[in-house]
Amino acid sequence: TLTLIDGRRVVSNSYSGNYVSLSTIPAAMVDKVEIITGGASAVYGSDAIAGVVNIITQQNKTGFEINARGGETTEGGGRETTVDVGYGADFNSDKGYIYASATYDKQHGLFATDRERALYESSFAYDEKQMCNTMNTVDGYQCMRDITRDDWRERSNDIVGGRFKSNAWWYDGTELKTDFKEERDGYNGYTTGLLKVPEDTLAAAVKMNYDLSEDVRANVQVQFSRNTAFRRTDAEGQDYNDAELYIDPITGLPGMIDAGSILANNPYIPAEIAATGGGKSITWDRRFEEVGPVESDNERTTLRTWAGLQGDLFETWTWDASVGYGQFEQRQRRSNEISIRRLRNALNAVYAADGVTIQCASEAARAEGCVPVNIFGEGSISKEGADYIRSNPYINTDITQFNALGYISGELFELPAGGVQSAFGMEYRRDTQAVDTDKAMRGDAITFNDVPPFEGDVTVWEAFGEANLPLLRDMDFANKLDVDVSLRLADYSQKNIDLMSSYRTGILWEPIANYALRANYSRSQRAPNITEL
């Protein structure tokens, strides 16, 4: 679906496609919304296969308005505040019109601690033999009719103090224990759940129309928005064989790497565990709370501008020419992820030559600042060790769009049932996109999605035409009969894409007044966007 503002294309708010966030438009600026469903590519281009949403901004509204809204859920939490302001006025003896508006919206978020029911752990299944819904408990799955909600359990074996040699050893704080039981002793992540992400949005816009003469009008519009969202989740949990993707910094080839088990000669291994290890390496599973909770900070900024001229041509024709430019940038920061490559180096710890100092075994790792890490017990990782294995990846996205549009519309010729209304025009558009990520971190096998950096651009020249032919009027069983036709040709800069054509023909039949039947036949093609390429 293609989203337009005042009939014009605007820059996307997403690197994955041509998507426009409605939150980037001040609420007071919107006059109405027009929707066209299906087969609109012949008129608006390849993105309009599923239809078009056209947001019409204020045209003649004058005066000042302010709307404020605030609220909170009846059970507490989910507080939100919104303020919309708008002002419109005519000036210079009604030759000009200006409208400005702004919206500020703050969502305070909704947390699991705001809802008692959100704190209940749950993992359910249906037991066909007992013919009952079951819920996981400390003692396994049991019929819900036989237990209470206080018995429900859904825990993680990634505990803060660490679990070793499967369930043989585990730390309750700093106390080493045996016989770990996941649904009794595991980590409860429900207490830190986030039901609604907190975010702030500011959107502002101004538009101006001005009559330069009796036949020529000018218009200009600027829109700006900034959205910030912050999310904090549990610290990263990993185990010895959780493999993560990495990209070799020299060859550029992908691979998988895990942190690995702890070698038997590691000086941090407690004597109790070492005594039962039989000289073999120690498997582990742990939540790295010393590194900190995983945080995601997102900032999105959008700027849209366009200006144009419209005028009258002959007696029944009008013309329109405009240019537009927009840019979108997203800055996503992740904090407190884990570098598996560095963790692997840090877990391979040995005594130095003095027999006292503990260091990373790899000389190359020590040269890059490797700090040995002790994962036995809660709080056992030093600040320096946490800093060494911590990774703070980022994803920067920049999108721009420039377009120029010109068309004429009017009556082509006269038929017995009325004039043939038509429109013909051309459009040029250039889209650019760049996604930048930390290339060095891609070789660290971090606990976050690997997004390859890329950049590209697409240009397209398009020509289009459409006409509506009135065939019959005010006849028996034909109060109105119209045929409309449209054609759009597009020449894209991508290789191996020929001249694209989309067309549509449709019939509107009103056998009697206020009752109509419509039938359309269309052919639409969609060109790939930059991300897909």
C-alpha cells in the first residue's frame, strides 16, 4: 500500500520498504484521509498494488485550536499525555493561507509490575490422556484443575550465579549448591517484563499557499518529527555451546563460534567442582548480570519538504508542477550485549609465570586487552572483565528521497454523455538508502542480530495518463455508465528490469440513481526496493 500526503510521495520511515508512520504527521494538520483499494499502480506506481492511502492536510481552516489528552489505565500504569495545537489564517487580502501545527505525545509505558496477572509464570499444554489443560509446575506439568496459579512456573536455567556440569552444581547467590531444579531454582524473567514500550514523539508541520496571480498559485510545506523509544530487558543469558554468527574480518566469510566449556586447569574453578570433574572441561550456563541489563535506545528523525506551482491552462485545463525532498534517519543503540569471541578468550584463563597472577591464556588476546573472567557465583565477574566482554552495537539507517512531478488535467473532448476528463504527466524520483553497522563488532560474534552494512540508490522516470469516458446518461437502466482507463510506464535504474507497464480499465454502471456496480481489470508490477536488492 502506498501512502501519500496531499497526493505526493514522501520519504519512507523504514529501511525495509516504503512505509510512512502516521505518528510523524501532527494530528491537527490532517483534514481527511482518502483510501483507494486495489489496482492503483496504473495511476500511482508500483508501490500501490494493494491500494493508496492519501492523507489530505488542512486546506482552509482558520483560527487557533488546542487539544490535550491525558490518561492512565484504571488498574494503574500505561500513563500517556498528548497535546495537539494548530493555527490557520488567511493573509494579504486572502491571497495567502498558512497553517501550522504540532503534536507532542508521551507514552510512559506499561510494565509487568503494573499488572499482577502479568507476573504469573505460565507454560501450558493439553494432556490428551488426562483430557485436561496442564500448566508447568515445580513438579512438572499438572492439570490446571488440581493446582492454583501460585503453582505455575516458567523459569530459565540461565541463572545469575551460574549452573555447571548440567544440573550438578549451581550458585544461589555466592553459595555453591547441588541438584539444580529449573522450575524451582531458575531465573524468573516475568518480573522485568515490558508490556508497552515507553516513547516520546514530537511532530511539527507548516504549510503555505499563495496566489501569485489570478492563474498561478504557489504552495510549500515542511514536516518534521522525532520519535525516541527506550527499552530495558534482562541481562544476557548464555551457555557454553550457544553459537553466534561472526564475520571473519580478513576473508569476509561467515562462521559460528561459541564460548566453549571451561578447561580443567582454569584457576577460577572451585575445588568442589574440580574434584568431581575428572580432569575434563566444565560445561556452564549463566546470566551475565554484571555486564548489565540489555538496553535498546531508538531515535527516529524525519524531515519532509515540498513546494510547487499550480495554474489554469486554457479554459478547461489545469497544471501542477512540484518538487519534494525528504530524509529519514534512525539511530539504534544496543547496550550490554556480549562478545562471544572475547568471552571465549576471557574464559580461557591460566596462572601467569609468577604462579599468582591470573591472565588470559592467549598472548594475542592479552595484546588486545583481554581480561580473565570468573563466572563462578553471583557478582564474581570484575568490572574490568565485564567491560572487556561487553559489546554495544549500533545500526544507523539513512534514507533520502527526491522527486519531481508535473501533470496537466482537463477535458480532452466532448461525448454525447459529457466531457472526457483526463490527466497526463511525468514523475522523476531518486531514492537512496544506507545502513551502517560496526564492522569490527561483526567479527566479535555478539549476542545481537547481525545486520550487514549496505548502501544503494534507485532512480526512476515515469510517464502516466488516465481518462474517464462518460458513455451513457439518464437512460433506462443506465442512469450512468462510465469507462475509465489508465496507463503508467516506469523506467528503473536497476539492471535486468525492463520498461515496466501497469494499466487498468474499469466500468461504473448506475442502473438507477444511488445504486452502482463497479468492475475493474488491472495489471500491476512492483519493482524491488533497495533493501530487497
